Amino acid sequence: MRECDPMLREVEMQKKKEVKIDKIISSALMSSFIVLTFQYLILISFNLLETSYAPLIQTISKVMVGLIFVITLPFVLRRNLKIFMIIYGFGIILFSYNFLVFPENHEYMIHLMFPFFFVALPSFIYVVSINNLEVFSEVTAKAALLIFALGTFLGILIFTGNSSVGVYSMALSYYMLLPALLFLGKVFDKGSIIFTIYFIIALIVILALGSRGALLCITVYAILRVVSPRQRISMSKVFIYIVTMITLILGFLYYKNILLFISKLFLEYGIQSRTIYLLLQDELYLSGRDSIIQSVWSEIIQSPLLGIGLAGDSRISGGSYVHNFIIEIMGNFGIPIGILLLCILMSIVFTTLRFSKDYNLIALWLCLGLVHLMVSGSYIIDIKFWILLGILYKTIHLNRSYEIKGGLK
């Protein structure tokens, strides 16, 4: 026994070391969310968004996040140097191909290179380098609490008239989306009153000051949690599901009355919710996205096999994005390959949701990293999308490892 004790202690020390490294990598990933939220709080609370100080503050924020990633990089390379080389090799080949085949997109591809190679790809590799996704979940939860505190403080400043974000703030709504989804998940898991209150506060900020995309993500997440095949049935959870279903049904039947009531409450604080205004309209308002989609799709149809290349949608729209993940994929890679990639991605998502023990984590990042791309942004430079891809890859890898070990036993 005495001879075994040193070996056991060494094993325990190695496990603690691995967990510590997981925490470091996870913290690096979540640092960008925290820093960006804090940056936004500074810009809005001191009314600096439209001043010459804004670029400086934004640059400082990017440098801070970059330094954190660089400091963490040695841990990642020690674990996944091979994947690092493969992923960056693929990225270089992809951009080189597009530079040769689509010279008309050069100007816009150049703008994508820095966020793609120094933010998007590292995010994927960093997630893949985490051995225990539970550690990542724990760090994400702590980061969400901090983001919630910053976002709530900013919301209070705006509601009290001490600060303003103008008509609405898409950035603030997506900053608050992470804590909102996490708190909603806690409500489903525990039926906690405190997390219910936290969720309502985050939802109020999003509804009053944010965009419809964030509300879409919350709705999809609620549906995914209700239909989760991994939930253990208990009386408290049955009650939560019944309340959720009743709320959704009543919300669907009386949504205009509910929105009008909420709008009146917001108006008492001088808040004119753009989201509520648009939701009350009889026709769906797409903020000009429909015309961009039509323009991009018409060019894709003219070159269905090759598509319009990376950043082709930016060229067509004059610097914007097509704001639709499906159209963007088919535009970047052509219709046949684009459909194939979409089918592969959807197959992986459905498979992992059905069989993985990390259902809740995948559902959370699916709504954070993919759902919003159906109506805004570009997957090429979206950090949340690449974190989702990393989680999906890691989940498949871990499940295969468990199957192999089970088979060996």
C-alpha cells in the first residue's frame, strides 16, 4: 500500500494539473466575452461610442484578449500541435484558393483574414484542446454571471436616463444572451427562483434594448430544453414544463396584448423598444436583409458550382453580410458542396444532441453560435460559431473514445 501511495498521489496531481490547464484554456476563451461586455459598458456609460476615444478603447480591448490568448497558447500547442497545424494549413489553402479564383473579392477577404486566423480558428482549436468539457461549462457559468452583472448595471444606467444606446443595441442583446440562456437552463434543471429572476432581468434588457435575433435564440433554446431526451423526469420538472408550455401557448395567443403592456411599462422609463415595435407590425420587417439575400442569391444562381467565394456577399452588399448562414455557405462553396456541408453539419448536430451526454452544453452553444447566424452576422468571423464547432468535434471525439474503451473492456 505504501508503494502505491506515491503513485496514487502522482496520478491525482496529474489530474489536478490537467483540470487547471482546462480552466486556463476555458478562461482564455471566455475572456473575449467579458472584455467586450466591459468595453461596451465603458463606451456607453461615459458616452464615448461616437468619439475619437472609441477606437482606442476597442484596440486596447483587442490587445488584452490577444495577450490572454498568446499566454495560453503554449498549453494548447502542447496538447494539440498536430490539430493546430492541420487547421491553419486548411485555412491558408482555403483563402489561397479564393484569392486565386475570386480576385474581385480581394478587398473584402483581406478584412476577414485577421478575425478568421487570429480569433475564429484559435477559438476552435482552444475548445478542442480542453480535455473535460464540464470544466468549460463551469467557467462559462462564472463568466455568464460577470457578464450579467455588467449588462444589468448598464441596463440600470439606461433605464434611469443616465446613459443611452440610441434606438437599440444589437451588441448588448447578444452580450446578455449568454447569461439569459444559461439562467434559463438553470431554471429547467433546478426550478430555481433566483435564476428565474436573473433570467427575467436579462430578458427585460434584451427586449427593451436589443434585437429580435436574441429572442429567436432564447425561443429555440427553450424548445430544445423542453424536448430534451436527456432530462430525468421529476415532479418539479414536470411542473416547469407545464408552466413553460402554458406560457408559450398564451404568449402565442395574446402576444400583441402582452407586448403592448410591456411597451407601456418601458415608455414610463423613456424606453421605446424597437424590438416590440417591429414584433407588433403585421408584416415581417427584415431591415433590408431581404434585398441583400435576393442580390446575393441571384449571383449564386449565375455560378452555382463555384459560388461567389469567401466575402462575395460583402462585395455584393457593399461591405455588409448576407445575414443568412445557409445562403452564405452556398455562396462561399457553391450550391452542391454547400448543401453537402450543411447536411453534414446538421447530421452532426442532431447526432450529438441525441446521443451525447453533453446535450445541455451543445444546446446552449447551438443557440449562441448558429441560430443567430440565420438572421445576422457571418460564420467566418463569429467566435461563438467556432466554439460550437469545437464542442461538436470534441463531443464526437470523446464519445468515440468511450466506445473504444467500452469495447476493449
